[in-house]
Amino acid sequence: MKYHIPRAPVRAQIKTREAYLLTFEAPEIAQEAKPGQFVHIKTAKGSDPLLRRPLSICRALPAEGLVVVWYQAVGRGTALMTELMAWDEVDVVGPLGRGFDTEIAGEKVYLIGGGVGLAPLIFLGQKLAGANEITLFGGAKNAGLLETAQDLSALPAFWATEDGSLGHRGLVTELLKQSLEKEKPARFYSCGPHGMLAEVARLARAQNIPLQVSLESAMACGVGACLGCSCDKGSGREGYLKVCKDGPVFWDTEVNL
Amino acid sequence: MNTSFAKEPDLGVEIAGIKMKNPVMTASGTFGFGELYTDFFPLDQLGAVVVKGVTREARAGNPPPRLVETPSGLLNAIGLENPGVDKVIAEYLPPLAGCGAPVIVNIAGNTAEDYCYVAEKLSECPVVSGLEINISCPNVKAGGLAFGSRADLASDVVRQIRAATALPLIVKLSPNVTDIVEIALAVEEAGADALTLVNTLLGMAIDIKKRKPRLANITGGLSGPAMKPVALRMVWQVSQQVKIPVIGLGGIVTAADALEFIMAGASAVAIGTGQFINPCCCVEVAEGLNAYCLTHGIKRISDLIGVAWKE
């Protein structure tokens, strides 16, 4: 079920290094959200910017009725969102999209995220943790974003930064490659920049490891009506998938990475 | 006036013989086949459901990127992506039976023969109450705009479709023309039962970092509040010249917007981009029309049609 909550009370907005953590009250969404699903947030009171912004759910707390998103101010819409404070109200639609496949137990699983692409993986990690052996691989330009990820997730993790300010200096996929020399996990889940996803997909295919990725796209409706957020099916197959409705989570075999 | 004793206003309108309980319709291409917004409101709250544009053959649509947000507006170049008429009839229309609102199917094509083929096929579906003829898609070479930008060609294609089906015909016009009144009069004369005014405005956006157009299709159709004054002006001009009803659309997001269109001469309104921003937009606009009528002692919404030029 999808809900439109035009006046969800904001409980907190915390500015972290490089990003923001927005917590709002939306009991129906908190109850039904699955890892990998997103919320569609109206950022302006008026008509400019016109469209909602799709943001992955980072945490859902059903007992408290709270939903947390972790985002960076990358444009005018998300910049406006940063002004929200406790007891403001935010207009939210969700939970939307197809989440990660969580039908897995007793397996070794890798979660590989870049930047705020770690957000849905933090939610996923919580869901999978009891029943599986999980390792989180997090990469970013610098330590800023990763410090927040460390606060949000207690999973065993490897960290990589481009400037070397936390963990391995270099790319997170280099850490992934090293680990794959020692063991073979049953599944990868990944979210982040396209270049990272492409490399993760290459490594997964080389060892026949099933991979799910969460994709990003500009969207208008978020529910599959406008047909705007189309993505290539890859392998020369005709037609397009819709990131909002068919995804945002796809098996790597379904899309062109 | 004590509104607690006021009689509920009559929001009903009739377009091309199709009775609607209120004047709020969905805009084609923004509501799928009616299946996507049912978590937000039941379809029987709508005046009519206008479904995605259907063509003879299945179409994959344009390559991405297909969308660009612009100030108070949205540029799209979807490219008439649809499953084709046979699949639409077999899979997408049957669930709409008994939905509580009339179903209007938008059709597009490359040739007059394509339009007639699709119209004939849809005429055999009892769930279909009417056809909206798209001769105004700006985003595909063969999307009908070739017909919609010349009065003689528009008239010819409408006349052929008129001969091919007994269903009510609503013709959706393009704003990307020099004289929309001329085209409106031509399609009225050719047998159109109603007009939808207007499709999107042709536009574009450029990425200054890449120094290239933002849309893969280069140009797209502008919708949303940014285009409302243009659409309103066209409804004003056309509704004073034709005898058939006009459905107004273009940037409607509130009941006040809808009232402007009705006062400009629209007998009904359609909502597209507004529904993307607010998934309950159509029902909130209908409720807002009801509230306006109550507050202002309007017994029938139809009394407001064209009042801005009638009085």
C-alpha cells in the first residue's frame, strides 16, 4: 500500500558532515517499508521546484512510527529540504518501488555502497543481519559520509576513501576485490555511483555471484504513471524498465550496468 | 447563507454525451490505465478516466533521459510508449469495467488508417465510453502532430475516424500552432464531439556543463503551472467560437486553477502533471469545486462555464 502523508511531522533534522539525516513521523510508511524502497518528498511549498524528490529509506522504526532518510544537498530541491526543522511538516508519499529481495538466510552476504548510496544498505543490513553473515563495504570521497554510516550501522565493515582520511586510500571496489580472493559470498547488494556499480557488476559476474543494485533516476510521479524514469534493459533487449516501479532495485541481469 | 442547510451543488457535466459526476478528468499519459493510483483514491471519484495514448503497434518510447524539471514546469519526451491496442484491449482495459467512472481511451497513430484501425478495435470494447484523438503529440515524428498542425489534415483524419466508429470523439489539440481557433473549427466541422485543449508546449533545455540538450529527444513537451496562462488563453479563444464542449488542461493543480478554466469556457478539466505532484490532486480539485459552489451559492457547476466571457 502507498500512502500520501501531506503533513508528516518532522522529528529531527541533523546536519552531519557532508549530508543530512531527516527523521519524520509516518507510521504507515514505517510499518510497511521494505529495504530498498523510497519515499517521494515535496521540497517546496509552491510549484518551484515542481517535482518531488525520491530518497531511499535509510531506517524505518515501526514501533516509533518514524522514517529516516539520509541525503546530500545536491540541487535546489534537496537544498530546500535542509531547512526543515523539528515540528515542521513535510509532504511525503511512500513507500514506493520494489525493494531488495530479502529471502535469504544462513548465507555470507556483501553490501557495497558508495556515498549516500549506503542509505538503503543500512536498512537492508538491519533486516538481514540476524539470519546472515554480513559484511559492509563503504566508499566515499572522504571520511565525512562514512563516519555517519559508522554511527548508523553496527555491521562488520571495510571502509575506503579517495583521500585516505578513513580506511583504505582508494576505491571501495579494490577492497571488495581483495576480499573475493579469500572467500566467495552468496550474494551482493549494491547502491552508489554508476562507475562503482559497473565495477561491482563486473566482479560479481566474474564469479557468478548474484547481485542486486539500487538505481537512481530523476522521476516525476514515482508510481509508474509518467514513464519518465526509464532505464535500458541491456543486452540489446528492446524496451525500457521504470526505475520507480520496476525498481529502484534490480537484479544486475535485468539492467544495463 | 448558512451552508449547513445548503443543498449539495450539482457538479455533473456532460461531454460528448458522456455523463460525468464531476468535471475532473485525468489527462492522458499521466494516469497509466487507471491501476496506479488506486491506493490514493477510488476511480469512482473521478469525472472520467482518460488512459494512456494507445497506438496500433506496441511502442518502446524514446531513449532516456525523458524528463527535465523546469521552473514550475516539466519537460517530457516519453514518445508514446504503450503496449499496443491488442494488448491494451486484452489486459489493460478489462480491469476498468465497473470502475464507476467513464473510461476514455486516447489514441494516436502514424496514418489516418492507423487511427481508424485502433478506433474500430476499441469500438468493440463495452468498457470504452469515448475516444480522445491525439493529433498533438510533440515527441514522436509519427505522433499525429503532422495532422494537428494543419486544419485541412486535422479535418481529414477526424472525418475518417468519425466514419470508422460510433463512439464519442474528443479531439486533443496542440498549442504549437499559429491559429488554434482555425483548427478547432475544422475538426468540429469534421465531426468532433468535443475538444481537449491543450497538449504540451514544445520546449527544450540545455545542460551547460555538457553543452548538449538535456533530453535525448532534444525537444519535449512542457506541462505544469508554467504553461497554464497559455492553455487558459486558448480555452478562452476556442470556447467562444465552437459549439462543442471544451475540456481544459494545462497546469491545473488546485480547484482555483480548474475554476479559471471553467470560467474561461471549459466544460470539464483534466489534470496531468498536478497528479504527479499530489497523488490525490484530482479528488482534491473536485472537492474544492464543491466547496466553491457551496460558498458562493452556485447550484450547478455548469452555470460557471464561460462566465468570464458570457457576462
